[in-house]
Amino acid sequence: MRLKFITNLNTLLLVTVCVALAATLWWSQRALERPYQVMTQYLNLSQQFQSNAATNISAYLDSGDALRHSAALQSLSSLEQALSELPEQLATNLRPSVLQLSAFTANELLAAGKLSGDPQGLLLQAEREMDAALEQLAQYADTGQGSAAESYRRPLFNAARHLTRLAHARDKLVRSGRGELAGEVERELSALNKQAQTLNDLPLLGVADASASSTNAFADLLGLDASSETSQAEDKGIALKRDLSNLISRYPAELQRTRGLIEQRSTLASSTREQVDQVQQALAALEPLVRAEHGRIQTEVQLILGLMIGLILLIALIIDTLQRRLTRVLSQLAPALSTWAQGDFAADILAQSTARLLGRSGRHHSPARRAGSRLQPNPGGPE
């Protein structure tokens, strides 16, 4: 084995170790960056969904603001685009729930927002109109005289009391959504209707309508002959009692319509919360997968580094073995070569090596070439 070949082999092995070590360090650095990138993307997705999509959806349900609905759709679209940056395994678990929420937001949520606002507006308006009608009847009774006018006081007071109770019962029913409270509303409405019927049965007080009276006076001033039907002004209490009865009769239908709208809105709101919860649960389920991906990459990097360390140790062992063999042969040749240097070529050289190596070493020196017959290779030496 040539010394030059051994030197070149050692150099090649050292260069291989350096290149392999540099490549391993570069690859491990790139590989260890991936878990942190995935964790950052996951945290950004969670924050984007919670601060933009979920917040805008909740605000749209409460206010019905079209800008909130548009912002929710835009945030969900951005979330879908951000899913492409995640590893395919993680994106596959999250994409179905996000797409389902996007479709729900574009359709069912839009209908839910239209039902936002105060659902009791129609009932409040009806109660205000009934209160105004009772107030006008009270003024009508104040205008009349005698015991007939006094007979209006008690039914009007009872009707006002039942109207107040009706408003409280309606508010509890609508806010709580408990169907058993509807019986209390029906009782108060029935009592109010009974008082309205009592007012209808009371005699008229002979208070003429001001508009009819002024019309007849103007006709008399012009000397026109009014008919017998129009000459007699209509009593004001007739219209007031009729208006009160109509308001009370329409109230149950409006209450039923309001309850239906509230139930529909509650159903849509529950569906919206379920859709949002599904996305949040899918995001929460990604956390252990992200951590598992982090651990897998770390294990892979550790395995590659361990194999590289083993390869480096193996190359070092090979280099050390070659160096030891070469050093041992040279140390055995040193005394004989010293003797040759003094001019004594009679002593034999016993080397623990092959004749091939010694022969090739000896051909570079003329004294060794002349005494080549005296070189005694060791039969048990390594080949």
C-alpha cells in the first residue's frame, strides 16, 4: 500500500466528514424551523378566527349590520387561504368545518341577521296604542256628566292595571322563551278583553265628535240642508270603544307572530354557535397534531444526527487504524534504517509487514536495493 495513497485516503475521509457535517447541520437547522413555522401558523389561524370571524358573526347576530356580515365573510375567506400554508394533514382536518361555516354565513346567517333588533317592537306599539285608547276613554268620561260618566272610572282603572300586567307578562315570556309563561299572558289579555267588553256595554255619554259637530255647524252657517243621518253628530265614545276592541283583538296574532320570529331567530343563533364551536373545536384538535409534528421532526433530526455522529466515529476509527499501522511499520524500520545509514548492511530487517510494502519502500534507496535479499518479512504479518 503506497504512502501517497494512504495520505490521499485520509484527506478524502476528512473532507467527507467535513462536508457531511456541514450538510447535516444545514439540514437540521432547516428541519427544526418547520415545527416553529407550523406552530406560528396555527396560532395565527386561531387568533384570526377568534378576533375577526367569530367576533363579526356575533356582532352581526346582535345588530344585523351588513358591514359586520361582509367582514365575517372576508375573514373566513382569508382563513381558507391561510389553510394552504399548513401541512396537508393538518389542513385536511380543519378545512371541512371552515367551508361549512362559510356556507352557513353566506346563507342562513344572513337570514338570522335580518331578524335582529328588538323583536318586541310590534307588541310594544300595540300596547302603547291600547294605553292611548284608554287615555282617550278617560278623557271622554271626564267630559261627560252624571252617574253614567262615573261608571266608566272602575272599568278604565281595571283595564289599565291589566294592561300593565300584560306588558310585564309579555316581557317575561319573550325574554325567557319559556312556553309555560304564555298562560299568564293569555289570562291578562282575557281580563283586559273583559274590561273592554264592560266599557262597550256602558251607555254613551252624549259627547259628540268635534269634527262632526264643526261640519254640521258649517253647513248650518251656509244654510245647507244636511240629512237626518249627518245632522245628528256621532257620539265620540263609539269610535273610542271600537278602536280599543280592535287593538285587543289584534294583540294575540301579533304575539304569536313575535314568538315565531323569536323562536326562528333563536334557532338560527343556536345553529350559528354550533358552527362556530365546530371550527373552534377543530382548531383545538389541531394543537396535539401540531405538537406531534414538532416531536416527529425533532426525532427525525436526532436520528439523522446520531447516524452522522456514528459515521464520523467510523471514519475516525478507519483513519486511526491506518495511521497506527503506518506508524508501527515505520517504527520497526527505524533501527534498521539507522544501521544502514551508518554503512552497515549486514544486519537483517525483521518487519511486521508484507514484503510488498517493504519492497516498494526499499526500491527508493540503493542500499536497500543491494541488500534486498537480506530483508526477512514476517510470515505472520498482516497482508
